Amino acid sequence: MTSIDTTPHVLVSGGGIAGLGLALQLVRHGIRTTVVERAAAPRPGGQSVDLRGASREVAARMGLMPGIERHQVHELGLAYVDARGQVFGRMSMADFDGEGAVAEVEIARGDLSGVLLDELAAAGEAAPGLLDLRFGDRIVALAQDADGVDVTFEHADPARFDLVVGADGVHSATRRLAFGPEEQFATYLGGYAAFFTLPTPDDVEPGWFAMRFVPGATFGIRPDRDPATSKSLITLRVDHDPALRGDRAKQEALIRRSIADAGWHARTIIDAMTTASDLYFDELVRIDVPDVVAGRVVLLGDAASCGSPMTGMGTATALVGAYLLAEHLAATPDDLTGATRRYADDVAPFVEQGKKVPGGGIKRMVPGSRAEAAVLRATTGVMMSRALRPLVKRMFATAGAELPLPPAPAPAPAEHTARL
């Protein structure tokens, strides 16, 4: 039997969906895994994410569905409202068989992280010595050779690993250290997105994700697992401003200017924003890394590829990628670099699918003028009418055609599994 001292030691940078999903499968496969996450603790909240097709199958294979079902957000569909809150277009989840804008399986990102953390804790207890989960630390330097990677941390002592996985998001420090500056891989998509939790307004229709668009902004209130709270989602169509990064006061000011006179619950959202403890604000960017493998460093999730929150595919792609990478590493633990290459090939179709922004991007989602807003309202009302529902349903089915998971990689012969 292979001992812990002879198994590969993998460092995962990032404790989000991608990093936790990868760590869970690696520990289950008996591979030593260290996870380092810059945040001091798991991050709660976050927008709802959907699981369908390949990502739902992966969740089932990983045994996550019971936990997901316990935390599932039950949404009835998407409704577009005017300044008085009157609905002028609906897309029911049932009418689109869970394959429209709202899926059958929806869960808040923070709750999905919690499900993964619970499973990871159980896997670590079942295999003592295989898991080291660290919050409040980060990688500051990497030096690799043909056999491994020497890593310097902000707080912990330096250590050597057989493989480093960058699963640390759009602004990945691992990618910057091993692949190059962010500007080399990021393309600005014309706006910013914000999410946070707020108390559910009394007159919001239960179960419906309500959206309103005005010149320069689209904002909405989405159901949460707890009926007492909801999630606010805001998309802004503005020029890029580097000064916004990390400056909450500037971020709030931009949101306030953009929706203050928008009617409906704009004022409610602005008031809740000022005290929200989970405000997320970031630029909408696409991340394209031509080769996600650099020697003994490999990228996963948004660090490797991202189409922005407008695609709705980031979590799905991250979960599928984590599963595929873990399976390849477990199949050939004596050939880690070969395993990462095979992972890169298998995940590539899912990456390309996950970067496709539906409906023409931010110019289709957020009107730039009053005239565009009027046209968008008219076309939305027509497209969501009962008469055109079959056509729109076919359009969603074609655009969302799911890719099948590749066959599981064949495991290496037993006599070779202890070698690197």
C-alpha cells in the first residue's frame, strides 16, 4: 500500500468552487493536498448559480446532490418589470423545462462552497494526513524545476510541491506568477457587475427573479433560500475605470448614480447596499489563457478561462474542470505533467462553451440610451409572449446544448502509482 510520504503533494491556490472541488476529489483518491485561500474564512452569500447537463452530472458523481438539494433555491422563473413594478415579460422555469434563464437546480455560491467544505472535512477525517486547508494565506513566489515547485507563502513557511494548481479566480496571483501579467489574458467586456444580500421587499413576487433595465444599467432582485432575504444583482454598462478596483466608496457611488432615478426598488437596493456585508463588485472581463499548463503549474476555473458572470457558466465550468483534473491526476499520479496535459485537452470544449455570452453581450443585456431601452422592452415582451414561447424554447435548447463528459481516464498500473 502506498504511504503518504510517497504520494504526490498538490498545492491548490484558491478556496472557491474550483479549488474545493479539486481538493475533495484528490483527497478521496488518496493524494496529499494543501489548499491555501487568501480570505480569512469561507465567504458566505454570492449569487445563485445553476447546475445543468455536465455540471449536474459531475455534482452527482461527486456525491454533492443531497447537500445541494438541502440548500437549493427554488425559483419559479424570470420576470421583467417596469418603473412601477408591473411585469411585462416572463420566462417560467417550468415552461422552459428548467433549461431557460433559470435552471431546475439553483444554489447560492456560498451554500455550494459550504456543501463542498462539509464533504472535504469528511474526506479529510477519513484519510488523516492527506488534507491541509489554510485560510488567511497566499502564494507570493514560485520557483519550479522539472521535478516540482518551491513555493513561498505570505505567512506559512516555504514548502515544495509536486504540482501547483491556480484556482484563485479572475485576478489569479498564481497565473501572474507563472504565466504573466493579467493584462496579457484579460479583455474588458464593457461594464461591471455587483451582487449582495438585502432584506426581501414586501411586494416582491415570491419565487420570481425580477429584473429591470434602464439606460446604462440592469438590476434585479432574486430569491434566496431564506425567504426573508434576497440577492440584488446589478450590471452597469460604463467605460473601464481602474480606480474602482478595491475602492468600495467609488463602487457604491457609481451604482448610486446609475440607478438612483430608475424607479421600482432602486432606492431599496441602494439603501441596502451601504450596509451589505457581502458586496461583490468587479469588472466584466473575459479571461483567455491559450495554454493552461506551464510545467508543474496548471490553471483551473476562472483563473484559466472566464466569460464573466454574464455567461452564467463560471461555476459549471469550474466544477467540471475540477472533476476532470482530479480524475486525470489520480489515474496517473506518476505522470503529473502528462495528466495536466490530458486534462487541458478534455476541459477545452467546456471552456469554450463557458465563455459564450448569450444574446450578444452587454449591449443586448444593458441598453445604452432611452431609445435602446424602449426597443429592448418591446422585444423582450414579444419574445416572452405565449405565441413565441416555442421558438424561444428552441433557441435556448440550441444555445445551451450540453457537452457530454469524456470517459473516465484509465488508472495507471498499481506498481507505478507510487512514482513521480
